Amino acid sequence: RKYQHIYGYPLISIMYWLWRAHSVQCVFERKDVKEAALLSVNYLWLALCMPWQVAIGSIFVGGFLVGGLVSATHQSEEIMLAGDQPDYIAGQFRSTRDAEAQFGPIETWLWGGMDTQLTHHLLPSLPRYKYHEVRPIIIEWARSRGIEYRMSPSTKILSDNFATLKRVALQ
């Protein structure tokens, strides 16, 4: 645990493999033919159109990005203790934040919608491509009700997360 801030990020990519396996399991359990077809296209593309090193590497890199970014928008936020039961909306505003991409559209693309993590938590069924469009409405809604809308530069969120992991490791 002493070095979790160093080895934690590579291990996060393994979680992505588990998510993918769970997705396949759920598709079979639900007998969801459409989703099974879409997953099959994805896996066939990886298996048949990519060298195996690229296919496997893309899943590890994807896992590293998703895991690292999702954890960064959550782990450094307020931890609510037992008995502290805010309502759903207040809980979302207190336990996550959005990131402000600092390096333009390529960084926004790499975040894959995770830069709008708070928006995703508040409106989980909203299509991801709408999150940036809705963000200003949520900011104004929160401001009008005196709720703190947390958004920080992506570089600060990532460095804060690393610092949090290190601080916890050294306790």
C-alpha cells in the first residue's frame, strides 16, 4: 500500500478488462441480441483488423485512461461518513466534480465524456454527446440554488488524485 500512488494506475487498467467481461456476461444473461451484435463487431474488429499487440494494448490504454480519469473525478472529493445521508442531488454535487480540459479537443476526446462526470451522475441516461451542452444549464441551476458546482482544470484534478493516493498510502 505504501506505493499505491505509483502502482495503482497500471492496476486500474485491469478493471477495464473486468468491466468488459461483465458487459459480455450481462448481454448473455439478458439475451440482448442487439448489444451482443455490437459487442461482437467491436471484438471482431480488434481480433481481425489489429495485430494482437495493438488490440490488447488498446484495452490496457483504454482502461488506464478510463480508470485514471474516473478515479480522479471522485477520489479527491468529500467522503461522506455513515449517518451523513444527503439527498441524491446533494450527494452527487458533494462527491464528484467535472474537469475542464486544458489541452483542447484532443484532451476532451481522450476524457471520453468523463470530464463531465458530475453531469453524468445527475443525468445518467442522457447520451454522452449531450453532456457538454447541458453543463452550462446545470451550472446555472446550481448557482441559483446556492449549490457549489465543482469543476477544476484537468491537470489539477489528476495531480490532486495522485496526491490523495500518496497521502493515504503514507498514513
